[in-house]
Amino acid sequence: MQTIPETKNSLIMKKINIKTRGFVVNSNRFPGEARNLKQFEPTRKIIQLESLVENSRMTLEEDDENHCRIEDNNNYHPDREKPMIHPCVDPPVCESCQRLELSFFDPGCPGCKEILENPNTTVPEIFAVLRQWTPQTQQNLELLVNEILKRGAHINDRDGLTDMTLLHYSSKSGAAGIGDSDIAARVSSMLISKGADVNIRCRWTNMTALHYAAYFDVVPVIKVLLKATKALDVDSICSEFDNGGVLHIAASNLAYEAIKVLLQNGANPSLKDDKGRTPIECIPDPSDLDSDPDMGKLVIKLKKVLQEASQPAPKLPPPNYDLVQSKVTLQSLGLDLGDKVVVGGLKTGTLRYCGPTEFANGIWAGIELDDPGGKNDGSIGGISYFQCPQNHGIFAPVSKIAKPGSTPAPRPSSASSPSKSSPSKTVPVDVSNVKARVDTGLKGRAPSITDLGDIEYGDRVIVAGQRKGTVKYVGESKFAPGIWYGIELDRPVGKNDGSVNGERYFQCKTKHGVFAPLSRIQKLGDRRFSSSESLDAISWGAVSEKVDRRSGSFTGRSRTPIKRPKSGHSISRTPGSSSEFKLEVGMSVFCNNELGIVRYIGPAEFGEGLWVGVELRTPKGKNDGSVQERRYFTCKPDHGLLVRPNKITVRGINGAKLLGDYFGSKEGTPEDVRTDGR
């Protein structure tokens, strides 16, 4: 049997002599030169279809009599109660097109259109026109289908050459670069309303209309078909594709938009074909797709969306995509998993986990306390980050942990001289008069965006000074920028059930849920600073005001100015804090008018000096953390940027001013950071 020879794009072309039986290929979707219909339909085709065609007219035995029920509307009156297979004929061509040696029927040509509207033109001849794979015919799908129905054809009649129904043709007609997807969807909807059977399979390819629509990535038609079947066939298999499902077909043809719609309608991304492959394993290797960079990007997008859909409900910690940040953070603290640490300067324990969490953004430390003064057993929200006895586990920002003995113990409540409370001899950066360029919404005592304070998931708090509840969510939201706390109130005086605008953040009873920024909540038992209190007279164990780990000055703003001591010593506010506010990995920054998080600080091979790697919240970056095949950090595609420090700001402060002697005067330290960050 003569078939279309393969081109370099073996993925698409290896199926083409099956998927395009009887079609004239003339599209950039199918690389290769155009083929005349006569190459597909010599006597060999008639012989192969003898079992299906008898005397050019025969009815089909339907497995389900319901398939034959036809709605009598819109002047549709079929001549027969049952569908038939029409014989194979050549498409008609007008004399004008013949003189021009054109082999295609063009409905836009006056001569061809006259033939089409001539009552003597038969249904088989119009089917022959319909199977021509050219924009001229496929964009006139509605005209061709109506002409077939006007001649009394059954809605489920089949083309004798391709064994395809009108619904099959309309399902693939909207392919990009060939037809019009909206017209295809409209015609498909009309055919279904008149009784077209969405479950009929082509006997050549064993494909349904949904399979064809997924193969050609015609999303509007997919939506029409899934609506008609209530998505019950979203995982229907096809023997031509090794009994793979609709997702397998779409993945093998890089039908990205089709895959997204199928997943939204419940398609199973873990379904396996006869070869044991899931849809993601059917995505072709980029090396088989010529050297088109767009194809390579499309492959990455497809794998990402299928990987995300394949992930089960999280029962384990999320993947540590911030491995570089975790390593650098621990290295900067001189810590490793299993080390003894001090939490908040008060509690001692063993570091068991460092990485991202589901309950809040950023990098968190999980500690197994020596004494049962914790809040959990290493699990929060059903996710186990580490294991320890009940009430021995606690989570804290990495800024709250330190090696035992590496920092001074917390001071008792006494009014001793503040100048003696800090071992540092370096004068801290005075940022008291610097205002943020972005309103964080945290007003008077706004902490650093990445510094979430002592209030954690499960803490008992007071909201706005009067309503008591339990923290059930900490993180970003879609209804407002910044970090928000979701609280389940004790009494029904809230505003929701843990969801806002259809987005669920936690679950609670109706009117028991409320969201608030850190400035509006207070830990039960906490005290607030007053303008007359001495900083050193307050017990640090009861204070929930946040201090940046590296800042020597209090980040919240008291109602009256606090005079700095005239000596060169800074006030030590929290154990483990250094005397300088410096740029560090994990900080939230403002870069290119976008919020982001610092993921890397160090040298780069593509330029001299110091560079800062930033992961943006939106896909407005230029990479995924790697440049010129060198990886500096890891993030989602188009979310990464490597910029000079002066291109970012931290709470209104230029990043270049926050470096100080970040790496000292030695060149070795940046190299170490880069190596660990691979």
C-alpha cells in the first residue's frame, strides 16, 4: 500500500497515512508536499472496503438502537431511518479550475460553488470535497455539511473512503492553520442537536469525534463534545494508539490546550496504555521535533501541566524546589539537619527539617524540642514534615533558630543599659527614615514580608483586640497582596467559612472564618509595646513584635520615636540577630516593578561582579534560574531573573546598599555559594 513518506517530524507523520486517509494534505501542521486524492483511492481502497460497502448502498447495523433516533427539527428530513456508507468517488472540479490545473475543489470559486449547489451533485461527491485537507474546504465546513443534509443524507452517514461521519469531519475541521475552530464547534453542536452519535468510531482508526478533536487540538469542539456526553468519555481509549486514552492522543501530538481542557473535565493523567505509558510519557522527545525552539518550549509546558495533574493529594512535604536556598540558608547559619539548635533564644531542640511548607510561604525550620513544649508531632494540616513525639514538634522561620551558645541568651526583664546588650561593634544601618515604595498594608508595625513573626499555624490569637480564634492559614491570598492570616473564630462573628471569592484557604463553620494581616492579630498572652516602655524591660518571651534576624533595629514602628544610643553599639533585640540589616537569600524584594524572592547571591559566569537571582511571583522573568546552561537556583520557567544588586529594593532600600561586606574581601566565599547552589 502506498503511503505518504515520513518527514523529519516523525511524531506527526508516522500516523499520517492512517489519520489522513482520503485527505489532501496541504498544511503547515503536516510537513510535506501536497498529495492528490487519487494517491489514496485506487482499486486497493475499494477492495479493502468491500466488507463495508455493498452495491454502493448499505445500512449499518447499530449496536445501540438509541444511536438511530433523530430529532426532526430545522427542516432536517433524512430519506432513511438508518445510516449508510456512501461510495468512494472523485471530488468534482469546475472547468475553470481544470484549465488552471488545480486539483482542489474551491467553494470560493464561482464555478465550483455552482457545482456544489447543483441538485445533481451527489452526497458522495460532497463527501469527497469535505475530505480535502485544504483551508478552502475546511473553512466552508458549514456550507458543505448543509448541502449534504439538504440531499436527505442521514446524520450518521459515513464516507466510504475514510469511514468518517459528518461529526468526525467537523471535529477535526478546526485544526490550526486549516479551518476555523468556532465554525467547527458550531457545526458539531448543530449535528449533535440533530441526533449525531458522539460515540461512533471510525472503522479505520477506531477514533471517536473526541479523539479527532484532541488529536487536532480543537478546543471549542472538545468542549461541545464533553458537554454532550457529560464528560463520561473523557478517558475513552483508542486501539490505534495502543489503547491509550484521549490524553495520550493529545500528548503525542503536543495538543497543549486540549490537554488543559481534558484535565479540567476529569481526564486521568495516570491512565496507562498497552505499553504501560502514561500521557506524559507519550510526549515526543524535543530532538525528534527538528530544531524548532518553540516546540521545545511546548514540550516543557506539556510536561509541567501533566506532572502537576499527576501529583496525588499532598501527604508528604512539597518538593523542595528551593534546595539552593535551603542549603545556603543553613550554611550561613553554620547548621545542618540533626544539629542542636535554640529556637527563639528560649527552647532547645534538634533541627529535623528545613524547606518549603504548605501552610506558609518561604523556608521554614522544623525542630524536635527536647521538652514537650511544642505544638505538634512534626505534622501540620495532614502533611508530615518529620516525626517526633506529640507536642515535641515546632516550626519557625529560619531567622528564629541559632546554634547553642552562638548568640547571647535572652535578657531578663530589667532596665540595664542597652549598650551592653549587644556584642556587635558595627553601627547598624539606620533605616528609620526610609519609607517603602510599596504599601504592604501592615501600617505601623509592618514586618518584613518574609518574616512572618511568632504567630504560626494552630496558635490561639485575638483578632482586632476582641475576637478570639485559632490560626488555620498563613500565606498569600488572591483577594489582596501581602501575607494574610486565616483565623477560625470561637464564635460565629466572622465573615466566611475559610473561603473568599470561591477560593478555599481553610475549612471552618459558616461565619467562623476571618482573614487579617499580622498587624490586626495578637497572640493570646502577648503584650504590646507602649511608648513609655523601655525596650529592655520587656520579656522577649512574650513579645510578638517581629525583628529581622539581621537587623539591629526594631522593624516595627512605635508610636513615639525611640532614641538611639550615642555609642557605637547597637541594641540586641533578639537572640541570633546581627548588628546589620543585610540582603540575604529568602528576602522579598521589588524588581522590575514586580515582587519576588531572592534565591541566589553570588558571582555569575556571564558577567563580572556580584549578581542577585530573583524568583518573581509572575511569569515576567527570563529563565528558570539557569543562564547559558549554568544553574544558579531553581524556579518555574519565566519566573527567574539574575540582576545587579542595584536593580532591586528591599522595603524601599536599594539592594546595593544592603550588601555591605556580604562576602568579605575574599573571592573564595562566593565560589562556595555558587557550587552549593547547583
